[in-house]
Amino acid sequence: MLPSQLNPEHFQAYPPEARRIAIRQLPLLRQLPLSYLPLLLRELIAYDWKFPAERKEIDDQFLYLGPMSKDQLAETMHPFSEIRLSPQLQNMDWVNQPVRFSEDFSAYLWQTHQIDQFRKASIDFIHGVHAARPEQPPPVPRLGLVIVGQQVQATSYPLFRKLRPYGVHFTNVVASNGRETLHSALIQRAQAHPIPYAHWYIDGGSTQILHPHIVCVSYSALQPVRNLLLKKMIATIASGAGPEALRTQLALMRPEDVGLPDQGEQAILSRFQLSLLTEGSGTQIFSTTFVQWAAREALRRAQPLTLLTHYTPRQRDAEIRPLEGEVPVTDPQASLIDADMGAYYTWINQQRLNGAEQSSFLVWFEGHREALAIGPKLPRAATDANPISIADLLGKVT
Amino acid sequence: MPDGQENIPFLLHELIPQATFFAQVVNRGILGHYVATASLATGVYETFNNFAAVPPEYPTVFEYFRKDLNRPASDAWVIAPSNGFNRIGESGHRSYGEGLGARVILPKRLLASALKPADTVLYEHLLRDNYETPLYAPDISGSHVELHELAEILRLSVADFTAHAVSLASPDELSVYIARRLMRQVAPSMLWITLHDIDVAHSGAYSLYLQGIQRSDRLCAQIWETIQSEPEYAGKTTLFILPDFGRDSDTDPGGNGFQHHRTGDALSRTTWMMVLGPHVRQNTIVDRPVESVDLVPTLGRILGFATPYSQGKPLTEVV
């Protein structure tokens, strides 16, 4: 089917809000090339379960393209129109299975050496959207907080090496009440700016911060979900299905399949958490991978004002099996190395968001005297050996 | 010392000073391990599904070598990391193909067939097959006939093989152990070893990725050391060391840094290659960009066989 043949009935299986938008935008959708439209529909079909920032990104694409004349639209979409598609791709049910389409389309782009062309078209298009729909600065500068190294007594690993060029390496931090102080900072910001999905706490263990305006994701709390998911995966593999069938099964999985609530507001977070485990690689096995990937996805999708992540020791072995009540052997030293890199990636992901030049970042080696702070008021590539409490450190950063 | 170089002391201080080092090797093909390794072996950017058990479309370097130089099957071997590589030795090309390829050893499959089923859980760290989709672990059951045949070739009892294999730390250690045994007992003229431990990066655990890099560094030095110490190889062997491709950059928003190789950005496409051997200039850096498909025609020029279907060009600095 071609985009020009679309009609309202094609969107009957879409969730209510997504269907309403699709039908309203039908005249525009009919004019879009097949190398772009299913990718927009892949986002739109999940609109009902998306965070406000993601919804705005979809809305912005419609607001960017909607007012264009036919010629302007053709010119904007020209780089996508130049992409060749196979007859198999054209014949797929790309309206109702846009995720499946995008997987096959991606493989086809690699196979036909068009991936670089598509990559450039996508980047240029997004730049065009952002130029036409400039984002408003966040109501308060963003703050990223990372706690690493739980249970590590001492280390010779050169911590924060990748972050040091961008901030101050504090080497004499007074560690008492450090974690509680950072929790309080998160709660205070959530109370001061009670915006939905704007304040997050992601924990590699079981600690939760219960507050109506803090989104809390805990690796340990998801263990029953991980166990159920792993059992389903292992059963699929045992049936002889290949990796592509497994990926399709993962993509189709719903929260209720693994015991997560899928109604009302809860559905948004449930689907987010499920996606961390079905789309993330290694998130099912290692808590450190889970925390890093969850932080990445929270920043990319929800664009929070405050994000606090807490790394805990990951299991030592990379065994792919459900843990039924047993406590795995952990590796705190290796987890510290994972978390150090995870902190660097969290800062990179935070810097991709608007207001980056005003945003701040703090990573602390839990229970120890080392921390690294980055902020608009702080120098770069500096070291500070003066005694300082976590509370004072926060004051310097923000 | 530039960031990361502390993890490759053997490459940096022992091998590069003896090598011609190509600093920019670009892979313009599909960045999946099997299809990319097949592209390295054919000198053509192959386009098949990375996860399909299919042979390369174009003739492999093993077929060119054996057909042109009339070499026996025992003279070209591949030691490959996972079951997905079991078709790498021989293409489906009608002018080459069947009976002209390399023999392929899949060490993990051999170990799986040597172990009692109950023991496979204990040695899961040696049998893990696929990091790209960590939840997907294909069947690694092996063939007893294959195991006993190989044991005979390597002049090693199945019991000794098993006892030694289970003492090793990783699949790559097992591959190099078999490679050294093969060099001692069979001494093939062409031996292709693919190391895969580094791909644990897909699990997202940076510490394991670093361990994989450090292990590969050490194993590369061991292979060169073996070449120098085996009479059949010493002073008359050229060693090529190269990654199949890179990994996504830390800053590309489409990726997640070291974890994957999905963006097709410059870092994921650009790697390096070092060449060591008696006729190769030492301590030499080549800065011009070359392509990974240049490997096959370079091997052809050095060993004296034609590579008519390859898309690459011989690297004049080492031929």
C-alpha cells in the first residue's frame, strides 16, 4: 500500500489518542514518503503511552510539516524520497506494524548500502524540526546526580577520568549523610517544580523514594518481571525460534504479560520499564547496565529536570537465567568500573537536552572522598582538595 | 598515555614496533560480525542476513588460495568463535565453493560435545555463543564424530582436550589453545582465527569489555610468539591482525557508546590493521585510509594467487 491510499479505517487498531491524531493529520500523512512515514507512525502508535516530552516531539513534527505547501513538503522530504525500498517493504502492513517495518527497513538499508544516506536525511530533518520549533528553556536548569561504588572499600581505578576535563575533581569530600543529602535535593526540586515526569530516581538495588512527583525505577523491584521475561525468552529459544523471532516477540510484549499494570497513568511507566528490559541489551542480567540504560532512556524520552541514579553491585556472572529467590554473587569492583562509564554516558545524554549550557552534574564515589562536579559556575579540568560536604558541593554545582 | 592504551600493552609495546600499522581501515559494509568477517574473507562487502546460517556469496580467500595453488584441504583452516560462523570457510560461488574451502573449527561446539550435559552449566562462560543478542543463545550441541576426528588430527585425547579446555578463562583462550595445537600438529599455510570475547560489550558492562580487550591483546601476542617458536612458521610467516569493525562513538545519539555497533558512524566503521612478518617493514605507520576488503587481494599478492571477485586493492606497503 502507498501512503496516498491511506484512509481513516486503516487506523482503527490504534489507541484512542493516536487514532485521533492520525485521522486529523491524514491529508499530511498521505503526502509523506514510505521511507519516513512508518517511522513517524512507529512513534505515533504509542502516543497514548508516551511521556509529555515525547508527545511534544511528535506534535512538533506535525507542526513543522503541516503548514508547508505541497512543493515545500516535497523538497523537505526529498532526501527520504530518494531512498529505494523493496517491494516486500512496500507490501508490509506498515500502518499497524510500524515496529516490524522499521526493523526490516533498517536491515534493508544496511544491505543496500543506503544506511549512511538515510542517516544523513534523518539528522538533517530533525535539525529542520528543531530550527523551526525552537525549544523553550527548562523552567529550572537540569541537574544530574550519580552515586557509584557501593560496597567498594578501596580502588586503584582512575575514577571520573573521562569527566575530569569538563569539571572539578573533588578529592576531600566529607562523605557522611551523602546519599540522604542527595535524596533530599531530589525531593526539594520535585516539590519546587511539581511537573509530571520531571524528577527521576533510578536505583540498581531496592531503594525507593516515595514522592508523588518523583518517578522511581528500581532494578530489584523489577526482579519478578525479569524472571517472567527470562522464562518466556528461554522457552522461545528452546522452541527453535531464531533471534529475529525473539526480537519480534519482545517488541509485541505488553505489561500485563509480565505482571505490570497497564491501565491509566500507570501504563506509561509500566511500558517504559518493560521497554528497558525488552529493548535494552544486558539490562536483564546486570544492574549496572540497567541503571545506565534506564538513565539514558529517561533522559532521551522524558527529558527530566532532575535525575538521580544510584549504582549498586551487579551480579558477577553473565548467566542468562531467572534468579528464583537466590542472592547472586556480586562484583563491587567491576561494578564501579561499569558505573564510572555509566556516569560519563549519563552526562553526555543530559548534555543533549535543551538548556545544556546551564545544566549541572555531580557524581560521587559513595562513602568516599572523591566526587566530580560540572556546572556553569565551575571551572574545567580542575582539582579541589579542600574539605567539602555533599550539601556544600550541591550548593557549588547549582 | 592516550585514554585506553593502558589496556593494550602487548599490541603497543611488543607488536606495533615490529609491524607496519595501518591507522585507518574503513569497513563500508554491514556491521554485523558474521557478515563482516565473511566480507573480510571474500574481499567483497557481503549483504546476507548476519544471523542466517548461509555461506558467503563470493569466493573466500581460502578457495582462491587452494584452487590457484592446488593446495589440499588440510592447508587452510578457520577457528571461529560461534556456531554462526560454521559456513565461513566456503562460499556458495559456482566457480569455487564446495570442496575448495577451509576446514572450520568451532571450539565451543567441540567443548559442548565433550562435556557431559550436566557440566555445560558449570562451563557456561566458555560456551556462551552470542553477545549481540544476549538473550539469544543458539543450540551449541556438537558432533561426537567431529570431536574425535579433530582429537585425532590434533593428536590429543578427548579427555585431555576437555581437561585443558575447562581450565581456561574464556572462549578466545580456547580458540588460541586449539590454534597453537593445530600449528604444531598440522602446520597449515593459511590459518584464520577470529577472537570474539570483546563482543561481551553488548552486555553493557564496561568492566567486562575492558577484560575482553586486555585478553585479546595478550592472545595476539601469544599467537605471534607461537609463530616465532614453531619451526614450521618461524621466519617465514606473515601475521595480519585487524578488528572486523569498530564500535559506536560515545557521542552519537543513535547509539549507546561502546555497547553496540549499530549507528554506522565513522568510529564504528574505522579501525586499524597491523602486519608483521619477515618481508614487512617494521615500526611503520600508514596514515592513508584503506578498506577492510583490501585484505584479500593483499593476501593474494603475497602468496601468489588471483582474487578476481574481490572489490579491494592490494596494500602496496606490505606486498
